[in-house]
Amino acid sequence: MKIGRILCSLCLLLVIGLMLISPTAALAADGKLELNTSYSKLEGTSSTAFQFVVQLIYTATTPATFNLSISGPQNWYVYITPDYPKDQKIRDIRIDPASSLDNLIDINAAPYSSVSVPPGEYKITLEVSSGSIKETIDLYAVVTANYEMALVTPDGLLNTSATAGRDNFFTIQVQNPGTASIDNITFSSDQPTDWAVTFNPERIASLNAGSAQTVTVNIKPEAKAISGDYGITLTAGGKQASQTMALRVTVNTPTIWGFVGVGIIVLVFAGLAFVFIRFSRR
């Protein structure tokens, strides 16, 4: 009899202990869970860190612990943090029904920095579960177009040389590092008076995101330009974005003028020699 009573007492203590340690599974099934958010859609570019705030409202008579699970688009980084402190990533949350209105969690989502994300609407799903209770909420990150243009040179240098009065060809590259195409790109320049600057091609109908196109620039200083350094500005302007490039041009005089100068000097010396010889014979 004593052994039986002892065993019954141990079983009763075991049952009470299990109920104290883990009341969630038995009691959560009898409660009700709601997931609310004030903003289910957030807008930004592909470099934006989206953060949604979700409120968990649990209606029951006893506390319960809920598992948190989140899924997002491919090549996105998604995780859950408490409303405070925000530097902790969590996978579950214990909710006291008496204070359920205070249970806020943050859903964080951002594309990988190495991935170019095209404009569009991207879904993030939060699942909260405990026992037979399971609720989900869909959140949306609306990625808008990021228009960006760059002008570079093949060697990275922003200087070139040119001969006065002659065609001098220089190569630049128009790049689109953004997330959407740039349309109707035309070119213009700001240069010294009587200089001519032309572009080939003169227009780019459309430049897709992540692509580039080479453009040849013909820089022709005026024929009487003095040797030295000059500054010009090249501009590429599209419908959605534009960019400028400041360029230093070193002008050299044509070689023929050097020969002309030498010829004049030779003629002067020849004339002096002729005069000297002629008058020395008298």
C-alpha cells in the first residue's frame, strides 16, 4: 500500500510539474491570436532596409509561447527582432494575455547588396504558431526604380591631348548602374570658343540597367589655339538621369607650324649670310 501511495504521489507531482513547465501547448489551443500591422506595404529603392511593425494580440486566460517563422523573396535577408531592444534576432515570443497589446515585433527585410533588384512588389510572410493555433500575415516591400548614370573613361583618366585645328578622338563609356533603363540619352558639351566637340553616336535610345555603351568624342580645338591646358565639360542627359564629366585637354600646335618656323629661321640666316658675303667682297 505504501509503495502504491508513493507511486501515485510521484505521478501527481510529475503531472503538476509538466503543467507548470509547459502550459503553452495545452492552453494555447483554447486561445485566439490576431496579427495586426498599421502598414503592410512599404516603399523604397533596392538599397532600402524595410522594417514592418507587427502587433500580436493573444486572447486567452494563461500565457503562451509562440514560434515565429518568416519567409521572403529569393536573395533577400529577412529576420525578426523585438520592438525593443532591436539588436536581438528572435524565433519565439512569450505572450501574457493581460499585456498582449504591448507585444510588438519588427520584421526586417532587405535585398542582398550584391544583387540588383528590379522594381516590383515583394512579399514577406510571417507565421506565428503555438499548438493548434497558427496565424500568418503578408507584408509587401514595394521596390521603386533607382535611376543612376555614370560617365567613365577606359583608363580612368580625365585628361587627353589634342592638336589644334585637327580631329582628336577620345573614348568615354556611359554606364547604367541603376535598376531601371534610362531612355533618350543625348550629349552636349561646354568648351572654349571656336572649338568643335561631336559625339558618335549622337543619341542612345535606351540603356538597360547594368549595361554600358561606348561613345567616341571628337575634340577639335580651333586652328589658332595656343599650346596649353584647357577644360571642357561633357554631359550625358537622359529622360530619367544625367551625368557630367570634367575633362582636361592639353593642346599641342600642329607639327607643320614647327617646320614653318624652322624654315623661316633658315631663310633669315641664309639672307644674313648672303648679305655678309656680298658686302665683304667690296
